[in-house]
Amino acid sequence: MKTEVAIIGGGPSGLLLSQLLNRAGVSTVILERASRDRVLSRIRAGVLEAGTVDMLHAAGVGARVAAEGITHHGCYLTDDDLMVHINFAELTGKTVTVYGQTEVTADLYAAQDAMGARIVHGVEDVILNDVDSAAPYVEYTVDGDRRRLDCSYIAGCDGFHGVSRNTIPENRRRMFERVYPFGWLGLLSRTPPAHPELIYANSANGFALASMRNATLSRYYVQVPLSDRVEDWSDARFWDKLRSCLPADVSAGLTTGPSIEKSIAPLRSFVSEPLRWGRLFLVGDAAHIVPPTGAKGLNLAVSDVFYLHEALADAVRHGRTAGIDAYSERALTRIWKAMRFSWQMTTMLHQFEGEDGFAAQMRKATLRHLSQSETARRELAENYIGLPF
């Protein structure tokens, strides 16, 4: 089999890249390890930056997010004493949209099917060959058969544990990582949200986030030690913990119910440089991981796709390589800005094991500064709604 761009990984970044490239007249093949049902069952981010929504419209998959997405004009940051509103619309003129990553993925699958794009599921033992040559190719196994895909370029959209990043020689990679000593325990429930906008709570009892997927589907998180297991947390224990972290008036109106899904996500900040090796390009979680505190994971992958789809289309259709030559540097400039913001939010909102009283006072002082300074609120809002591509 032959194609112009081989895409390793069929999550939202791989699907969006394929969608944009095919609309630009560039052929693709997506190779995905999991089944489609498995990909669509992943519970992930639900806050889309304004630029991400624009990209979905540009890809021809914006109709449902426009109809069903929930526009948020701001969010709240709280501790035990203050509840500070960050009004995105007033401070930046832009908003964010709550729309689940699962729904984005479903929309992209539907669009890819409609255009007859080639997506191969159940792929195993992927090897990327000759990526530093003019004729790279991919070997893989599906249904017990060993197959080969010849291509002009390879996009590694296969996540943190995929093969793409490790194909770059170890002595040519630089990796930067900060592993946080806690995780987020998330619960999904068919209940109305605790509040019309997201609440990031930094309380004496720990961090919590009150979020939602829609008007009847809520997503909540609490900070837990990495040693905890999902089995340690009954629904009742989770709701009690959440109530103890949220402001009293919000907690009093909280509607609880049986969990649909519970999971624990460890938090890390990670960047691997460069994003290009020969004709291989890294996209999304293959190159970088951000803690979810700043709602940047999916959005940062979309900005990678923005830079890469333009560069690949220019290279394939016109033979111009300036875009692919600049891809790594352009993408990394934005990645590190988002990394800084996510790290800042994580530090500001979480308790760290073994910390002293000074750290807690610094968190309180930061929130008070936000409550009193429009400049500080604007800086946070500009980063939250998404820096320009």
C-alpha cells in the first residue's frame, strides 16, 4: 500500500490531520492499534479553545460542536475564603467551548468515513523505517499478516507510549519532565453540573474541579495520592471528598448520583525535542504531555496539527519545504508557553506532599492577587482561552 502521509495513531490529532490533509488533496493512511469502539470509549478533555473550534470548522466538522457545545464565558478559582471569577469574554473578547473529546473524535470519524479515508485498526508491531531518507516506509501486522506502507512522510500521532518518538535516535532527543506526586480521580455522572461554569477549587482539603460535558452529564475531579486505586474510592467517598473541597454554597446545591466511569490520571509535564527527525514528525502526546489543570492537552495537539498540515500540504503539493523545516521550532514555541501555564496552574491549585505552611500561604496570596488585579486575571484568561497559533 502507498500513500503520501502515513499517520500513526487514530486519536483526535491523527484524525484531524488526516481530515485536513485529504481536504487539501493529500492522501493519508491512518494506522491505529485500538479498535474504533475503544478509541471512542476514551474519556478525555472537554474544554476546547477558540482556536480549536475554528480548526474544527476549517476541517468541515464544526456543525455539531456549534449546535451542542456549551459556550463558557469564564471560570472560577476558589479557596476556602474567596471565589474569583475569570471572565474570558470581558478580558479577551473570546470564550471556550465545553464539548467532549469523545464527541470530537466521533465527528472526525464520521467525516473521514464520508470522504473514504483509509483507517486501519488493530495494528500491531509497528516499525518506522528509513525515516531519515527520501523514501520512508512503515511495517506493521494486522490480522496476523505482516504488511508494508510506503509513504513520503510520517506523522507520529500515537501518544506517549507509541513507537514514533522512540524511532528518533536516543542521542538526538532531549527530554524534559516533571512528574507530580499526585493524580486526579475523575468521576462521570448523569447529574446536572454543580455550577454553570467550571470551578477550580484549592481548599484546605485539597484540589477539586467541578466540570461538565453537557447540561445533564457532569465530570468531577479530586486530588489523590498516586498510591490510591480506583477501587479504594466508593461513590459515596468521592462525593464526600468533593463536597469538602468546593465552596459551601456550591457544595450545598451539588446533585450526586451513581458514577458512569471512574479513573485516576497521574499528572506530568513532559516535552521531547525535536519534533522532527528526517521525514518523521511528532504530534500531540507523542511529543508532549501537560497536566490537565490548564485544559491544554487536546488543544495543544490541535495547534501541532495546525502547523503540520499546512507544512505537509505545501511540501507534497508544491515541493516547498520551508514549512516542514520550521515545524519543530514553531510548534515548540507554543508548546513551552502552554507548558508554563499548565505548570503554573498546577502549582497554584494543588497541595504537595511535605510542603510547609509557606506554600499554602503563597497559593492564598496568588488567589488574592487575582481577585484584585485585572491585569493578572487577563493574563490567566489569555492563556486559558488559547494563545494564537
